Amino acid sequence: MTVRVIQHQRVKYACPCCNLDIRITPAPARIIARGLLTESAFAWIITSKYQYGMPLYRQATLLRRFGGDISSNTPTASVVRVGLAKQPLNNLMRDVLLESELNYGDETTFQMQKKPGRRPQSKSYLWVQPNDSGLPVRSCRTLRGEARSTPKGSMRV
């Protein structure tokens, strides 16, 4: 793994005739404006977390070991902010799923640790819904509570 620092230099231009018109080179587009991490760093963090099960605090330790000056909260905050930034994509995928001719559903129980106001032994539910027609979409949602409380609006009857 290689950790590198990328610096973007933004040049200021001023009009030689008058000092009122100062222009700055635009910054490159980013998922998180003024964010510390690049899109490839987000991809690495999220893949390591959700595909390989590596905790975020351990990822921050690993990045520090390779020379990155990063706090333990940065990966956690980044995952949350990327999740919020991709919400329009989630909504679009949900619409495609609901417009499909055939949808499947699977409910799996699991324990969600350290949730405020809940005992660690209480169950949560993971709903996985793939479709079988049109664009392939796989939707995953977590719910707390009773198994009978299927997500309203998530399946057409």
C-alpha cells in the first residue's frame, strides 16, 4: 500500500489595470468539499470496512504507520459523509427496484452492538432485496424491532 500526499496549487490572477478583479483557479470537484481524503482513499476505507471487516480505528492506525497524519475520527466521519453524499444514488436505485416486475426479499437477524437505548442482546433485521428484471439492483436496509415490521413501501404487493 502506498500513501501519498497530493497538493493542489490554486493560482491567483489579478488584473494589471485594476486591483478589484482577482480570480482564483477553481479547485477540483470532490465528493466532500474541503475534505482531507481523496475519492480513492474513500474507496479504500469503505472497501476495507465493509468487504474485509477492518474496523475504522485500525485503518487510521495503519494509515499513520505508513506516514499519514490522520486522526481516528477522520475515517469514521468520512464514511458518514460519503453515505450522505450518495443518498440520491440510493434513492434512484430504490426507484428502479420498485419499478421492476419481480422482486425478492430476504430477512436476516443480527445483533447491532452499542446502539443507544438498546441492549446488546436485542435483535436487528437486515433486509436484502434484489430484482430479477431490468437493471440489476440489490438493496440492503437495516431495521430495529419486530420481524413483522417490514419496511413500508419497500415491496410492492
